[in-house]
Amino acid sequence: MTGYELKGIPAEACRDLLRDMIRIRVLEERCAELYAASKIRGFLHLYIGEEAVATGVMHALDSDDSVLATYREHGHALLKGIPATGIMAEMFGRSTGCSGGRGGSMHLFDAATRFYGGNAIVGGHLPLAVGLGLADQVAGNDRVTVCFFGEGAMAEGEFHEALNLAALWNLPVLFCCENNRYAMGTSLETSESQVDLALKAAAYAIPAWSVDGMDVLEVARATKRARSMITGGGGPVFIEFQTYRFRAHSMFDPDLYRDPAEIETWKERDPVVTFAGWAIEQSLLTGDDVEALWDAARDEVTAAVIAADEAPLEPVSSLLDHVTATTEEVSS
Amino acid sequence: MTGPEVETTYREAMRDAIREALATDDRVIVLGEDVADYGGTYAVTKGLHEEFGRDRVRNTPLSESGFVGAGIGAALGGLRPIVEIMTVNFSLLALDQIVNTAATLRHMSGGQFHVPLVIRMTTGAGRQLAAQHSHSLEGWYAHVPGLKVIAPATASDARWMLPTALADPNPVILFEHNALYGEHGSIDPVGGPVDITQAAIRRSGNDVSIIAWAGMVHKAMAAAAVLADQGVDAEVIDLRSLRPLDADTLAESVARTHHAVVVDEGWLTAGLNAEIAALITERCFWTLDAPVRRLASAEVPIPYAQHLEEHAIPQVDDIVAAVNRLVRDGV
Ligand SMILES: Cc1ncc(C[n+]2csc(CCOP(=O)(O)OP(=O)(O)O)c2C)c(N)n1
């Protein structure tokens, strides 16, 4: 646990990181229950086990940075600043949802916090990140566009097109590969000729390295380093975060392709539990502090569920809204 | 505002439109394969990189999905990209970005985002380029809510539809038929942007409405001239906008002529021609004197050999014959 050897981490920062990992964990566990209760429908992909990645990355960003993620994005959306109420209401298909009930679990969006989805075509949002980076470069904005994707996306052509463009044009984009070792039921070894993903990305002549994605401090540190390399014209960076999902791919997946022992081995490295344990051991937090974080997260999510349950549905008369924009709409 | 008309070509008119956009709006960039030094596959953007620099007239690698997606992202980020895809044939490599991303973002985000983007590409057959370089797939794009699809058929529209498309807050797919680039026409150099949702009546007539777009407009006009000599007074409608369709103009015309022929360079089965025929039947059933006729390409990949290609695509003679049968024999 190399990152935990980091000395001098203030208790406050430690608490913030743990708080956000716990918030994601609680949100996701509640989502699973609500899916079983048929409150949430469609595809639902949980981030349980991977919390250290989104948390560490998000804590190293500026609030003005742009973020794009996959359909496994509830945690990223939450930490970018979309309130749990907006996320939950979206999954309930309500009008108060952050996408007005049009998107659901896989398509959370928020213009105010520069959260560009919630994208469910594997690899499809990587070129989008390139374009956002280009717009910032042209405008002289000091912003970074951060793009999360699974290792499965690295087999898609769009990954290669996007990395090539970003490198060629020296764009301020951070590519964050969340390598949880499986794309649905397909393991990395059976889908990639080169399983050293950083090496693969480095072929595009961009700085690329691999990080322990179960260690939130390592993730945050690597992201800070990457961000400082990118800003000021340094061009794109690729980081592979090695992580693991503890749950099945989606609620439809019977998870037949993994050895249960493998899952148990990874669970021993549960990023939330291990970090909390370390913080207590280091006397940065007390057991009561940690309990308080769990309680607060439960309260937050419970309030979101209650609000979502009470929220109105979009009227059917609005069915055809938001297909195309009018000039008046976008200039207001 | 109008000024004295000047003679130009479709290609130059389109270039002038792009030049004006680059000159008047800092947010406009041109992205595409070989748009700079090469001058664009069909020489539309020729020289613009020298005027505006390589950052604004930006060559991309061969990566249709990548640079179309980058255009979408840049539009989200505040730019007004004009993305050039060499031809509609290669746009199939970017279908994912166009259909799954550009067309959906506004809706999926509950109206929070919009994608002000113009994607230009050539379309059409007729140059013996064989099956992989002769597609007319604009009807596919016209199928998709969230997109606008236009097809300027005249030099004047090439000049004046682009500004409207660029001002539109939505993704606009702009089709340029490959046979039109050398087409001469007179344009009003200060004419100003035109409504891109309206069809244009290119020739007024009383006996039949011939409905066409892009390259077929010119064949329809040639057919109308022949028909006039034969005593048939044809009206020619240039759709210009394939999505949305200007149903009112079509219905108004057919209600007067009582006969309709749709001419499509795409295939017949499930083509845009079918949509138009259905629309006319729904709107004008009781005023039609005969069934709506459709002329479209033969159900075959476009062949290389000149005579075969000619037979595969609707020609002036085919239109003349079809109209005569319709107005004289009612079939
Ligand atoms: C282009 C495309 N192909 C297939 C799918 C179906 N699909 C959804 S998620 C997924 C696995 C992706 O795995 P990975 O990129 O590693 O991300 P993870 O789900 O592990 O987070 C697949 C194949 C899709 N959504 N898009």
C-alpha cells in the first residue's frame, strides 16, 4: 500500500476522500436495492469496488475541468457535483432528474458542472473529449478535459483515433482507463494482444503509466501529476488505473465468467475499507469519525430516494421536447 | 439586401460561404481529411488554410469517427466546426458519432446541451466510381431525429445555405452532389442566408409536380424542358431540406397539379422517395388523379461500367417517360 506511506496528509483531506468513496458506495448499494424493488429500470452498472478511481481523480481536478464518463458513471457524476437528488430522480425517470428523465442511469448529464455524460457506446465519447480539449485550446482556457473509460474501450477504433488526434494536436486531455479486467464477460487477456495498457497508449507518443486504482491516494497523486503535465501546453496524458468491480457487469449479468475466489481476493483490497482502516491506524480519523461519514452518506441518499419518489413524472405532452434546439433556447 | 448577380460555380460558391464564415466568426474551424494543402477532395477548401492558417483549416488523419467526434466535442465546447467528410461513403465510419452522439446529446441531456455543427460531404453516383464510392445515403440521415439534413442543388444555395446551417444550434448534415461542383450559376453576392427548411420551386407548372433534390434537380429541370416541347407543363420542386421535409410546399403543389413524380438517386426500397410518396398520399389523396410515381436507382450496388451505371440511375429520359405515362395514361 505504497500510497498510504505518504506522510503528512492532513486529516481533513483524508476525511474528504473517505467521505466521497463512502458516498459512492452507499449510493451504489442503494441503487442495487432499488433495482430489485423495480424503482430503477433499464441497464444499471455499479461502481462498487472501483470508488478509489473516481474519487482520487476528481479530488485532483479543478472544478472547472470537463469530465466525460461511461454508463458506469453515478459516482463520477456525484463527485462532479450533481446532487444525489438529481441522480436518483434521473434513475427513477422523473422530471427533476439531471437529464429530465430522458437519460436514466447511463446518461447523467450536467451542463453547470461540465459533466458530459453518461455515454453508453463503448469508446464513443473519447473523440468527444478530444473536441472539448480542442475547443479549450483554441479559446486559451486553462482547463483539462478528463475522460474515463474501461479497458474494453481500448480495443475500439475510436480509442486509437482519439489518442492519435489528442497527441497530434497536443490537447489538454487526461485519458483515465479504469481497468477492471473485464469487459462484460471478456477478460483483458482474451481481448487485447498487448495487456500492458500504458505501453499501448504510449505508442501515441504521450506520457502513459499505470497506477494502483485501489489506492485513493495513489490515484489522486498520479492525477495531480498528470494534470500539471497537461496544463500549460503539455498535451495529453494517459493513466491506467488497475481496479476491480466487485459486482456483476450489470443487473442482468449472472457473473458466470469469474472465479468467486478471484472476487474474494480483490475484496480484501476493498478501497473504502482499507483506506478507512489506514486512516484510523494513522490516527487521522477515529472509528466514530468514519461511522459519522457512513451515517451522513446514508442520510444523503435516503433523502434523495424520498425526493425522487415524490418527484413528478415528465408530462407525456413533453415527449417531443429536446430533440432539436431553437436559437432562442440556446441563447437564453 | 440584394446586389448585382455574379456568375460563379457551385464549388466557388461553397468556398465563398466557408471563407465568409471563417472571416466573420472566430469560432468557426474547418476539420477534415486533406482540407488544407490538398485543398479538399473536391477542391472546395482550396487555399483557405493559407488565408486562415492551419489551426482553423485543420487537416485530420484518416479517422472519420475520431474527427467527427472531435467536431461534436468542439461544438459542445463553444466552437462552430465545419467538418468535411470526403464523401458519404466514408461517413459510414462516423455513423456512430453522428447518430449515437450528435443526434442524441440534446435529448439525452434533457435539453442541457446542443451541438452546433455542420458536417459537409459529397454524395451521389455518375462518375464511374463503382459500388463503394457512389452511394446516395442522404435518406439514411434524414431518418434520424435530432439531425437536420440539407442538400443545396444550386450555386446560390451552396453560397447561402451554409450561413443558416452554421447559425443553427443543431447538427446539420450538408450534402453536396459530386456532379454539381462545376455547375455554373448566378448568385447574389450579398443575398444573405436563406431558410434551410423550405423547398424551392425551380420551375412552375400545372400538369405534374416533379420532386427531386441534389443532383436529380438538374435532371428534373432538363426533363421539364423536354416535356414542355411535348405539351406537358411540369413543376419542379427542389426539396433542399431532407429533414425536416417541407410538406406544405409539396402538398400545395400537388393539390394544383394532381400528379406527382418523386426522383431519387438512392435506392427505391425504404428510400426517402417512399417517405415523400406516403406523405403526398396522406396529404393529397383526394386531389390526386393518379398514383404517386417513384423513380429511383436500380436495386443493385452501383456498377462501374458506364452504360450499366447510366441504367442504374434515373436519367432525363426516364423522367420524361414516367411523367408522360402518368399524365397521359394515369399510371
Ligand atoms: C460499441 C459498443 N459495443 C458493445 C457494447 C455493449 N457493452 C456495454 S458495456 C460493455 C463492456 C465494456 O467494458 P469496459 O470498457 O472494460 O468497461 P466496464 O464495463 O468494465 O466498466 C459492452 C461490450 C456497447 N455498449 N457499445
